[in-house]
Amino acid sequence: MIAVLTAILLELLRAFGPSAGSTAAGAGVAAGVLAASVLAGPLGRVLGDSAVIVSVAGLVAARLALQAFEAPPYALGLAAVVLGMIALVLTVGGAEGGAAAAGLPTGIALDVAVRSLFFSWDVIWQPGPLPWVVTGALCAAALVLAWKVPRGAIPAGPRAWVVGPFLGLATLTMGSPAFAASQAGVPLPAASGVLIIGALFAVVVAGEAGHAAALWRRRVLWAAGPALAGALTAAMLATGPVVLAALAAAQLCAALLLARALAGDGREGVGWAGLAAGLGFAVVVLPYQAHQETPLGVPGLVWPLAGTAMLALAAHLGRPRAQGAVAHEFHLAGGCAVALLAPVIALVTTPAPAAKTPARAQFKLLSWNVQNGVTGAPAVDPEAIARLIEERDPDVVMLQGVARGLPAAAGVDLAEWLTRRLRPVSRVWAPAAGRQSGNLILTRVPLTGRGAGGGPPSATGTMTLPGAPSEPRGNGRPVH
């Protein structure tokens, strides 16, 4: 149940990325998330055991309605986020700590698997029958599981607030295959597979932490917090395969901290923990997203580290009772293993490059700032970009503002998606803005050389096409 709710809520929270680009919209998202969490406690007291099924039913109705719109309406999307946050906080608050801590990374694995099948483009933005099938399956699973939510003997209770910073970290890094692929310089299916494997081991760690003495000692927890901070720092500042190892390590450390933080002390209800959950998510994600547009005077890394500090603080302040083994631990781990099929399917179904265009001295070039794939609606629509490029039929496409995991672009990997959709013979990616946005060149002919200027902002790069002048030209004129 927690895994399914986590997957649904992560998609909804990402869908607000394009809307939160303005100050007013961002404030509305923050207010909605905070209001949702504040309402969780009163609803739990008024409705009792029915609170979860009522909130899940409302979430399902809102999510299905959103699928009918090309661009999700702001008010309806905000209502869905409110209901989703309430449902997750109440469900985590009523579960035993180990079960809740194992369910959250399972939700990451489920979310990454679904996104892998669509190459990081969330189904909430897509028309057609297949997105409806996926949405309907997740919503049906949430409803069915909501009828049989088991209540833990020692529920997490007010400790459920830690879901907020955890969701924030998952949105930015630990659950973002586009971020992992861009930072590590690997194909999107490979990045997705590593994140799912990391979630699988995180499930095992979370399940074992409640009754394994070696993982329960305070000195282990003292190491887990700094280790999580170090892993996230490496993931955001480094490049290459080390990024994937850092993200997997971050998932394991986060699972250990979650297991300790969510281990209940016998108190019923979630109290004011909902407020802290909403605040935790807002503090991690919204300033980071704002920093991408307008520097705030502090590094963007500060906000994920703030989420790390919240998880570590919750783990260290806990005085939990001893708990037994998680009943469905290996079922959840098995679900993560099955989820690995999704990136494998995405990899083996990758189309071959289109046929090469014969070399010639002149070629047709299209240069376009695609604004991270976000339309004026706002909506995330890479298919519209691909169709326009096909209509213009260029030999070389030079795109600026290509998102790869930006929260403002709903976490889509536009570079990988367009490469798969347009099947170019050659591709060149030049990152900027912390490697989550940059420039992309797609060509019908193979490149025999490439380079990038290292001078002032006006400096240009060059590329060499076979049979053409060493300087790129379009319609007989140099192109810079």
C-alpha cells in the first residue's frame, strides 16, 4: 500500500514542477502540501480507521480526472497532491516502522519502473490508451490495498513526518533516473536499473534494521547520516559511474535512517507530524528548483543536505521499541526485482539509428531553444517537439534548453527521449546548469570531429561533417 501511494504521489509532485516556476504557483504548491499534512491529523481523529480509504478514494478520483486533460488543471492537481499526502502520512503513521521504511523505497522502484517504460516522460502528460491503462492499474491497486491496510502493533504514529524530506530527496536525486543518467553519463535504462537495484537492497536493509542488533546500534546511525550526506554530495558534484554508486549508497543510508526514525513508540495518530512532513518536502525541493532559475546565494546542494539532516535528526531522536521482522520484506524485495524488467525492456526495444544521409557540402539546420520541453500551458510535451522537428526535416538539429532531470520539467530526460524518438545517426550532448540542462545536437550524418569552446560565454563549439567544410554551414552561411 505504501509503495503504490508513494509511486502515485511522486508523479503528482513532479507534475507540479512546471507550474511552480512562478512565485505565486510555487507558493500555492507549498501551501497545498503543508495544508494537506496539517489536515492529516484531524481527519484521522474524525474518521478513525476509515480515514485512509476515504483519502485514497479521493486521490484515485482526482488522479483519474487529471488523466483526461492535456495539461493538468492547477486546482485539480493541487487537490490530488493534498489527498495523496494525507493518505501517505496516515498510512505510514498506522504501519510498523520497518514495514513503512521498506514500503517507501519499494515505491521508488515502482515509480522508476513505470517511467522506464515511457523513457522518463510521466504518463500524466500523455494521451492514448496505454497511459490510461497504467494509471488505472495503479489507482485500482491503491483502492484494493486500502481496504486491507494492516495496522502495526507498534505504529509509527507521529514519526510519519519523515516521509516529507524522503520524498524530496527521491524527487531530486535518489528516485530520478534522468538525474542519474545525466550525471553519470550512461544510458537512461542503465541508470534506471541501478536505482531499482539500490531500492531493492534498501528494502532489505529497512526490513532487517528493526530486529538486527548490528544495524540498530547508535554508532551505526551516527555513521549513516554523514554517509548519506557524503553520498548525495558525490552524486551531485561528481560525474561518471561513481554517481551511480553514490546514489545506491544514498538509498541504503536513507533506508537505515527511515527504519530507525519510523520505529514506533506506541503512540496512536499522526498528530502534527503531517505539518512537518509537508514542510520537509517543501524545504528540500522548492528552493532547489528556484535556485535553477534564480541563484539564491547558496549552492543548490544545501537543500538536499537539509533533507538529509532532517532524516538523521529524526533517527537520532527516536526512542523506539524493539520490533520483529517485517512480514512482507521479501515480497517487497521480489517486487523490486520484477521491476528490473522495465529498464531491460526499454533497453532491448531501443530502435536502431535511422539510415545515414549521403554527405554533401550544404545541409539544412534547425536551431531551437525548447525551454526544457515545457509548453505555455504549462505541460511537458516532448512529442510536440519531435513532430515539429520531423515537419521541418532538418539534417542537423541544434537544441538549447534541453532538460535532464530538472524539477521544473517534471524530471523528464528530454535528451534521451528525443534521441530514442528521432533515431539520429550522431548525437552530441553539452551539459550546463549542473548537468540537468544543456544543449543537444542531433544529425543524420556521422560526425567525424567535435569540440567545445572554452573561452567566454560567446565562444562557440565546432563539429565536422564528412564531405563538408570544417566549419558547419547552413544555406551557404557559417553557423555558430
